Amino acid sequence: FVQAEINLEQRLLRLVADKNPEKAAAILKDTIRKRLSNETYESLKKLYLLDEDAGLELADDVLRRLNSAASIANNQPVYDLIQLSTSIITDHVRASPMKSISPSAIRVCDRCRSN
């Protein structure tokens, strides 16, 4: 139930972001502190398109949290964190040097590698 509520909150956040990127950044920051979910990455991508600096700052927070989070709790996989990690890695691999990559995407990828 809690996870469904967090996912709904982040979906609504993407709708808010269209009208008010600053408010969306504040809501996403608060949501990230509560818990990461498979919706986190989509919200980050949306925010990045609207406000690059805020998107990068929150992406750093997410990567730090993922780096320090346990992927197994009580002998069970933490599927939300695994799925979020997989989404980030998949997008990174898709943006290979063989394809045309925008300078902003390279900056995001560089930040991923440094964390």
C-alpha cells in the first residue's frame, strides 16, 4: 500500500512539473527522502527536461541513495530499488558513444560514473 501511494505521488508530480518545475523539484526532493521507487527515474527525467540544474542535483541524491541502499532486506530482494537501478543502467547503455548524444546527456552520464 505504501509503495502504491509513493508511485501515485510521483505520477502526480510529473503532472505538476509541467506547470511549476520549482514546486515539482521540491515535491520530488521530499519524495526521494521518504523512499525511492520505480517512478523516481521517470520523475527525474521529466524534471531534468524542465530544469536541468534541479534535475542533476536530485539525480545526484538518488544515485547516492542507490549506492548506499541494500538490495536485499529480510532475505528478500528490494524490487523497487532493483528496478530503479535497472532503468538507470539501461538508459545509460542505450546512450552509447556510437549514437548521437547531446552535451547535457553526457553531463548526466559523467555524473553517474563519478558516483
